[in-house]
Amino acid sequence: MKVLVVGKGAAEHALIWKLNKSKHVEKIYCSPGNAGIAELAECIEINPPDLETYLDFIKYEWIDLIVVNEIEMLINGLVDVIEREGFRVLGLRKSASRLRYRRSHIYDLLKSSGFHLPQYRVFTSFIQAQEYIMMKGFPIVIKTDDITNDEDMFVSYTIGEAMNALKKLMKIEDSKVFSKKILIEELISGDRVTFVAFTDGKTISRPIAMYKYMYSEEGEKGSYTSGMGAYSIPDLNKYDDKYFLNIEKPLLKVFNVDDVNFRGIFSVDLIIDGEQVYIADLKCYLGDPEIQTVIPLLGNDILEVFLSITDNKLSNIYVVWQNLSSICVVISKKKYGERTSDVLKIRDLDKLKNFKNLYVFHNETLFNNDEIMISNKKVLSITRVGETLKEVREDIYKAISELSFEGIYFRKDIGLI
């Protein structure tokens, strides 16, 4: 079978790595792909990147399954067009594409479906946001409505920090206000756990639990991000029976809302504060670093799982997660908050091939005269799988020490529990 993946990030790289192990896959294409993906799939530049050009390629190559994760193509309605032509496709339809880039849309949808969320308000007015912050007190979370901007999230503990964050996010410059939608929400303390699972809209597979490191610096300091690393250990799955089973039916309700109609792989973040369980986030797409962390633990042929989803027969598949530990460390270019537009070369990447059960997933890397170049803030996700967390942690940091490029940055406490 032939598969096309539309995307260029580390999550897509991890998915293609897993697809490459399927006994059913004859050929994998990726558009646009990256330098790491090019080792496993044929990366194609579809020009112009419009719906008809994609459709022509899919028809010409007789693609059996298409997975769309690229934001622009979701917004443009690529999934809808492919579906109408009768091809198997996974990804958000145009009507649901806001779930890929608008936090407020996700929160409103979850709230209307009966989930408990941290208390939040949406603002486009600096003055109103300022007044709300003064009223609510601290600590408080301030973030843009744009999911794609990973650096524009702040946890503020003082009025000074909050005002600085507000000015930055709403772009207050020289007394000029550039309107920008932001969210202000309460900071909930408690145990945080992320579940990853599959759905065909009728059922949800057995999930796997993981823990994400959201702050850019050790000790839960620095900027608040979508994840600087994560780990998954069998012990975390104790949260499955206790908490995940209680949210399955409400999640299916969300997935079957008319303008959502989601089918595929998803992740959901829970915060457990005593007896109260909050949903902090829902990703109806290939989440980063969720996919890189848990896909190596999937015991099934992932193409068989995907085909069961497109055929609405996921209940016929028993999804197996291996009883192993994994750690994913995100490697970035300079610390978060430090803006850079430099294009740099990665050195010594080949040395990592000497490490067993270590997987290197690229994020938007490029080839330049046979050298691998980086331009995005996030560069690599390095994942190691093993019997124990201690063993995995020792090996992954030993491997990372072999890497070098100007401004290399990563958290050094991932998996330290």
C-alpha cells in the first residue's frame, strides 16, 4: 500500500518511522517532509501547494491512505477534497481546522461538552485584560489564542510579570495597541498526565499515559511551552482506569460534533487536583512531543490501526502498548524567548546511530549540499526506549552529549523523578 503524509515536523517523522515498519506499506511519500524524513520516505514538493495539485498527485500515484497534519492544508480543506474523491484520509476537516490553531475554540468546545476546565476568559482589549488580571490575582496563565506560536505562553506570579507578558502578547509598542486575541486562565496545581489514544468516532482505543515537561527551563521555570520533553512509564497507566474511563463518553461526544467529526490519533491533558479533574488541552492531530514519545511503544502495525479507523472498525483492533519506558528530549536552537533567525548546521548527528533503541526525529530540517541545516526553534526530538526509566535516561543524555551546533539547548532533567 502507498501512504502520503502531509507535514514536516518531528511528529510526522515519528509517524513515518512507524509506518515504515508496517508489513503492508510498499511506499511512503511526504510533503514537504524534512531531512530526517527523507531517509525513510520520498519527500515531494507539490507546487503549487493547492488542493487540485495534491489531488492530481494522489490520483496519479493511487495513494491508499493520506494523513494530513499540515495546518495550512487543513485550513484550505485538503481532507474534505480527498474524502469527496473516495480516498482514505485522516485529519481534521476544514470546518474543524480551528482545533489545530485556536485555543479558544478547543476550550469552548470542551466546556460545552461538560468538561471541567481551568477558569478562562478571552480578550482582545488590553485595558479589559489588565482589569481582569488585577481582579483575579496570581499566579495566572496568559497565552495567545494561536496554538502554533509555542513561545507566547507565560505564567505570571506578580503584576509586573503579568503586564510585561500582556504587552508582549498584545504587541503594545510606543503606546500603540495592535489587537491580538489572548486567553487568561487560572493556574491549576495538581498531578498532570497526558493520554494518547486512537478513535474512529464510535470507540476509543486503550490509551497510553505520559508526562510532559511544559516549561523551557529546569525546575519548571522559564517560558511555558507545548512541551520540552516527556516520559512514559508503565506506572503512569494507573491513571487509565481511575480517570480516562470517565472521560471517554464525553470525548466521543466532542469528536462527533457536526463540524468536528474527528477520526484518528489524539492526546488529552488532564490535571488532577484532589477529587477534581480538569482538562487542560485536547489535540485532535499529531501532537508534539506526544507522538515522538509514545509511538515507539505501540505494539501494533500502525497501518492496520489506521485502516480500522477509516473503516469505522477500531473495535476490532486491540491496541497494544509495550510494557516499557520511553523518554523524549526536545532539542532546540537557543533558549525559548531568545529570538533567532540564523540557519545553522547540525554536527555529529551520525554518532547517534551507534546507540541502541534511540530514535532521532527531525523538525523542519533541510538539506544543503548534503549537510543538515536547521532554521526552526525546535530542531530534534530524541527518543530512547528501554526496560527502566533510569536506564533510558542515562543513555539518552549520553547520546545527546555527542550532538553539537551553535546555541544547542535542551532540558537536562527530563525523566528525573
